[in-house]
Amino acid sequence: MNPSWRKPAGIFMILALIAVWAVIVASVADLLDGMPDVVHIIYYLVAGIIWILPLKPLLLWSETGRWRLPKE
């Protein structure tokens, strides 16, 4: 059984996703200067959860080669 190229590519895409998301979050965070701490907490909480959403299809593609599960 030959190893698939999708797994290393998937790892690279996950790392790229994290890097891009970190830059976006940090850039938008500059706009929150002067806001109450509660706003910062909510912003980072939401931003820390949202980046997980694209991982499911990416991991599925890395494993199966398809972006979505087949409809049954």
C-alpha cells in the first residue's frame, strides 16, 4: 500500500489555515482597542472556535479524497 500525498498536503493546509487565521484575528483585534475587556474575551472566544469549522472537510479530504460524505 502506497502512502497518500493527501495527508502531508492536509497537514500543510491546516498549518496554513492556522497561520492565516492568526493574522486575520490579530489584525481585527487592533480595531478593538479601547473596548471593554468583555468584548475582547467574547471576540477571542468566538475567533478561537470558528477556525475549527473548516477542519472537518479538510480532514475528510485528507483521509478519503472527498470534501463531503456521500449522501445515503
